Amino acid sequence: VILPRRLDDMKFVLGITLYFHIASSLQTTAPQMGWNSWNKFACNISEDLIKETADALVSTGLADLGYVYVNIDDCWQGDKRNTRGQIEADSTRFPSGIKSLADYIHSKGLKLGIYSSAGFRTCQAFPASLGLESIDAKTYIEWDVDYLKYDNCFTDHGSPQSRYLEMALALKTASAASGNRDIFYSLCEWGRENPAVWASKIGANSWRTSPDIRDSWHSIVSRADIAAPLWRYAGPGLGWNDPDMLEVGNGKCNDDEYRTHFSLWAVLKAPLIIGNDLRSLSPEAPELQILGNREVLAINQDSLGLQARRIWSDTSELVKKTPLGDRLVTSRCASSASATSQPPYTDEAIDQQWQLQTDGTIRSMSSGRCLQEHSPQTLLAGLTTIWPTPHLENLPDTLNYSSFPNGPSNASFTELLHSVGTAPCSEATRWEVGGLSGGAIVSLSSGLRGAAGGTGQEATDGGMSGFAKDRGGCEGAPVLGHSPC
């Protein structure tokens, strides 16, 4: 019982000494972009589906934007290896074989990805690669595969560093024997043993930082939360933190949530691997507008390659304790009122990505408009019993505590309320950004400070600020003074 454990420990120590000698020869300068079959189709895949998706990447223009990997996830394999121990494709789903499919993908100017696991079987119980790394790596090279997603199911309970190291070495050897055909090596260890710390040292190009994503807002935000503090481990020449594939367009979130999802992945320098069905999308489809946003893509793909850092976060609306000990959310956007009872919105800040320009304006990369501070109006910082959903234009000029039941009759405390919308950039407010504690934005007109509100993730990246969508309804708008809108 003791001997195998000690041998495994020795193997792990040897792996540590080798880390600095097997850095991937595929040095990436930006996160990978492409498509993967799993999120939408799971095991319902076929040769025709992969070809049609490749065609769609080209016809939609997504390939021209950098989405070049067409990755087959689990279930492409046959039930058994052949008599030579080689992995083979399922002859019903992929009758022409993987090499023929790779040739088709390459003829479109794209690259083919494939899937296996650092275990005895894949997560769907097909043959996997543990102990057969050299055979499989050689097979992938012979098939002209460009990308390997390597999962973590049905293992021998050995250290993942050792298991993933074996495939890294096998890929490097097979690549050298073939004349240095490189395969992008994407680890899928689910973040269990902090692969961000060690994955790049064993030759990985990206590494999953969390469990599988789901098509829900909670899942999206939780994966971003896990990836956010790992910025120091990612970058050009290292590799990329991978919070999992995109769910944009799969139907269980709204467009604002998908837009925020995409924006967060962009500033996190995460791989942008599409996970929906591209084959029947119209050019006007919202998901195409999100996935094809060139300015957001530029953030993800910039040559500096620095993952954004989260410098401020909060899980509640901006609130203020009043002298009466109560709390008032001074934001019409955060109210629970129905859309029909809200005043009309003619100037909403609906976007999640903002650019600080050289003249001090802050421009929406989606609408092209800039943040504008509106003139202040007065609002009592008191109880919410009278105005639980305050409408700014309906408020009297001054409120006092005598207006409220049970409030002190001799009080006349008032407070200015500022709000932020958008305006043409030539007319918009000039701001100072990041110079104060917490990375606040400061109006150069009034001096009032703002911050990102709601479930907000505020991140800076070379002068950029990314604001996550506010579940209360602010849809990504920054907060100024006491109002997210």
C-alpha cells in the first residue's frame, strides 16, 4: 500500500522539476476563440453538425473575427479502441473519420479541436487517455487535430499535475516527431487543485478554473467570481484562465445577461468559445450582435494580454443609512415597480463596456454615447413609506421629515440627488477615473463620485472599465452619487 503512494509522490516531485522544461511551444498572445459542441448539443453530435457549424462560422463572419477553432466535445469516440490500441471515431456519427473532417475544417480556414480525459474513460464513459497518452497524442497529430480539451473524469485518483503532465509530454514528443505541428492544450480540471498556479508550467495553454457552466445568471456570475482573483497567473507566454464556454444564445438568460456574460469573459481574458447553435441565425440575431462586437473582442484580444483586476465589488444596491436608522435605495432603476409604472426611459445606459477617452468622456462601446451627469434634484434621505419607488421628475423640490408618518416634525434634512444617463459625447460630462480609493469615477463638473452598483464587477483594463449588469434593472449603468441611473 505504501510503495505505490511513494512512487506516485516521486513522480509528482519529478513533474515539478520538469515544469520549467516543457513550456508549450504554442505561445499564444491572446485567448483562443472558437466554438464547442457541448453546451448546446451534448452527445447529440455528428459529422454533419460539425461541418455545418464550420460553414456557419464562415458565413456569419465570425471566423473573420477570430473564432477559428471548431471543437468536438465528448461522445465522438467509438465504444472500444481498435486492435492496435488506437482511439477511433464512432462510425455512425462520424462515418468519414476525424482526419477527413479535419481536412474539411482546414479547407474553410478553420482549426479542428477534439476531446479526451485524463482518466480511464471520458465523462460520458467513452474510452479516454490515462496510460495511453503517447498513442493518443500520436493519433491526434496524424489526424491533423489542432486543439485538445482534456477533461478529468474516471481518474486513478492520482495527482492531476502528474496526469496532465503525461499528456503534455506526449503531445510535445508527437509534435516534435511530426515536424513541430502544435496542438493547443486546454486543461479541464474544474479548478479543484488550483490549476492556474501550475498548469502553464506543464505546458497547458488554458485551464478551467471552475465546474461546468450552466445557462443561468447565477452560474455565469459565480464562474466569473472564481476567475477574477487569478489574474496574476494568466497572460501571453503563460496561458489563460478559463471560466468555461459561453452560453450566449442558449435561451435561458435574457439579452442583457448574455451581453454582460460576454463582456465579463472579455475583460477576464477568458477563452471565447461559443456554445450555441449557429446554423440558422439571421444576421440581425441578438446573439450575433453580442458575439460579433468588435470593440469588446478587441479588449479580449489586445496584445498586452492582461486580465482585468476586480477592484471593487458589492452585492447590494447603493444604500444610505438615514438619521432614523432606515435604509433608502435612492434609485428608480432598483425599484420593484413594474415597467409600466416607471417613467419612460429615453436615455438608458444599457451597456456594460465603457471606454475612458482622452478628453475625459466615458463612451459606451455599444451605443457610441457617453455618460452624462444630470442636474441634481432634492430627495429626503429618509423612510420609503411614502415614495417606495421614487420617480425623480415627480418629486417636489424639497422634502422634509414632517412629510412622513411618525417622523420628527421639526426636521428638514434634505440631500441632493444626482443621476447619470447618456448623451452625445461632444456634450457629455468629463470624468476622472481610478484616482481615488476603490477606483471611483469623479465628475469634473460637480465633484460627485460614482461606483459600479448591483451585483457589479468593476474591472479596469488599460483604461477600460467593465460594469456588470445590475439585477435590479440598471443594466450595467455606473452609479453616481445616489442613483445607479
